[in-house]
Amino acid sequence: MAKAFGIITSSVEHKVEGLQDYRPIGGFSFLGRYRVIDFPISNFSNSGIINLQVYISNKPRSLAAHIGTGRHYNINSKRGSIQLLFPTEEKLNPIYNTNIQAIWENMENVSRMPQEYVVIAPSCMVFKQDFDEFLQGHVASGADISVLYHKVHHAKSGYNTCHTLSIVDGMVEGISLNLGDEDERNISMETYVVKKDLLVKLVNEAREISSMYNLVDIFRAKSSELKVRAVEHTGFFAPITSLKSFYDANMELLDPAKAGDLVTPDWPIYTKTNDSCPTQFYDEAEIKNALVANGCEIHGTVLDSVIGRGVEIAEGAVVKGCYVSAYTKIGPNVKLENQVVDKYAEITHENVITASKDCPGYIKYRDKL
């Protein structure tokens, strides 16, 4: 059976307004208790691929602290390892912050891995996938590269920084940026299987062509020379590439059927846990269609929302259609609607802060309103 190690890319080509000012996308809170990066790491761990390299490009502190040694992902130093890899030099222009550059700077770490294959996944996409099945299918196919894709029916209204695949008889004929001109598209999940030696060769060739190349660029440039196999993914899929896509993904998972497709007993999503008390719902509280993490104190009304750990919502407050991150305080009679509230924010005056679902608002990290 073929063996592989894993690479989780930093996804620097995607920009999320507000939240990304304080941490990389992989470090975003998700569903109130996870981080976005928990999903690719859990996919690797559950698939038995337990030697991982995680590339972190900027503002690494919170993500590095969350991943730690990897023990909470069912990975420890006797069975595997998680390497956190950082840029070796400061970039004066963000155009140079590519995943090709990150791999090239850490080429020694890639080259010394004993496995023949590498599975590459992004840190910005939420989905469930058996990577070992993906790997073994790739080996059996004889392809040079396999890429995972998801067929969507609303590409005009989202996925604007994602790439689409043109597929003929299961093989990739072309890769292009989604222009939002059609609803039905095959969206690349930026998840690949490739031989390690071929990856090293392509990274070196990409460096010769352009310092701005990402992996998708060199795969596109070489698609006529290489056999690139397309593998369809089914089930829940959410690329976190904008504030709205982050908001929409969390709101969509308020549907128990969709949440049950993503998080199942046989495919746990691992995360760093803490020992806090259960959430207290007081007599005056009203809760409908909400996910509420542990350690909260809820006196007010919570409707169609996701509430993170340790949040305090006072009596008379109404939180509707919101994502409220951990340790936020919402005071009496505050009204919030369709907002993404970052960690440690305090909204204690009798404010009414609303937005539309099509353009959710953002309340900054540690802000006081």
C-alpha cells in the first residue's frame, strides 16, 4: 500500500476581511469550538496519514499555539509528527507569499520525508475526505497528479477567488480562475496527490518561470504534459475565502442534516479542548436554532446563531443570525443582527447593530462598542 505524508498550505492567495487582520484563515474559529485548520488535520489523522507539514505564512502565534505538538489530533511523536514551517525571510511585497515559495524555502524538510507520495490540502477549506482512499485511487490510476473538486450550482455568487476545472473523461483539460459567469462549475478544492519527487521538480520549475507562481499555476502550466486526474468530492464543502463565505458556512451548518454530514461518530473532528463549565441558560433566556459552545452565560435571546466559548449575553439582548466568537460580552438591550463578532469584543451600550445576510457586518477583535 502506498504511503504519503501531508502538506497543509497557508492559503495566502485568499483574503478574508477583518478576521484575517489578526490570524491566518486556518486559525479562524469555526462552529464556536473548532478552528478551520482542525478539518484538514483531522482528515489526515483519520486517514492514517500522520506525518504532516503545516505552512504558516503570517501572524502565526494563535495558530501555532492551537496546533501545538499535535497530540489532540491523535498524533504523537511515537506514531507521527506535525511540523510547523514558517517563512525563512521577510517579504517586502505580498505577491511573493506563495505556496510555491513556502515549499521551496523548506525544501530540505520536504526532501528528507521518506514517503513516496505527498497529499496536499489547503488550510482554508472545510470538508470531510478520506485522504488514504484518495491516495490509493491515485496510485491505481497511473496519473501524475490527482486533484479533488466539488461541483457547485451557485458559482456566480461565491467562490470568486477559487479556480475551476475543465474536465473531460475524468481528466483535467484546463484550470482557470472562477469569473462568476456561470452557476455550474467544478471548483478546485486545492487538494492534490503527487509523487514527492515530481512535486520537488515542479516547484523548482515554477521558481524558474515566475516568483508569483502558486501550485495551481504550475499545475495549469504543465497540464498538457502531465496526466492530471479529477476526483469528485460529495458532501459538505465550504471554502473560507471571504467574510461572507465564513458567515454562510457557519449559518449553513445550523441545519442538523448538513452538520451531521460533516461531523460524524466515525470521522471525529479533533480540536484543542479546555475544561470549562457547561453553558448556563437562565430562565429569561430564549434560544432557537442555535449552536452554543460551553462556558457561556445566556440571559438574552439567541436566534439562528453560532455562539463560541465563554460568551456572556445579558438580559434583554437579542442576537439574531450572528457568529459570536469566544469570550465576547453582549450587554443589556443590545441588538445584533447578521454580524460576525470577533473574540473578546465587548458590546455593552444599548447599541443596535444590523446588516443584511448578503453583506454581514464585522465587529473587530477586542473592540468596545
